[in-house]
Amino acid sequence: MSRIILSIDMPEMLEEQARAAGLLSEERVIALIAAELARQTSWNRLFGTMKQLQSASESDFGHMSETEFIDMVNDIVHEIRAKNATPQSE
């Protein structure tokens, strides 16, 4: 275990709210940092996967901007969700 000492300046109102919510305890600060690291790792993995998909789709759809690609993926997701929400007849 490493020991570090943090000293930060923050607005008094924010400090009061954070303290009242229990966010300034050692355990919570550690948990918040761990959660942020996990969030960043997930985002980087998602972004990397998106880049791979975008590159792989260029042969079928040509070059698309990130916005165009995201819009296309969102359209496909909405279609799949709509299909899955429709009751299937047996």
C-alpha cells in the first residue's frame, strides 16, 4: 500500500456537500478514483472497438465520419431493439 497526502482547493459549498455526502473519507476517495479509472478503461476500450468497426466497415460503406458511423450503429441498435420488443408469433 502506498500512502499519499492530497491537498486540494475547492469552493466551500462543494466541500460542505462532499463532506455531508461522505465523499471525503479515505475509503470514498479511493473508491471514486478506482471508479474513474474503470470508467476511463471502459471508454478507451469502447472507443478502440468503435475505431476497429469503423475501419472494417469502410469496404462496405466507404469512409464515414465518426458521427455518420455512430448514427449508423445507433440506427441498427434501434432496429434490433424494435424487433426484439415485438412479440414473436409461434
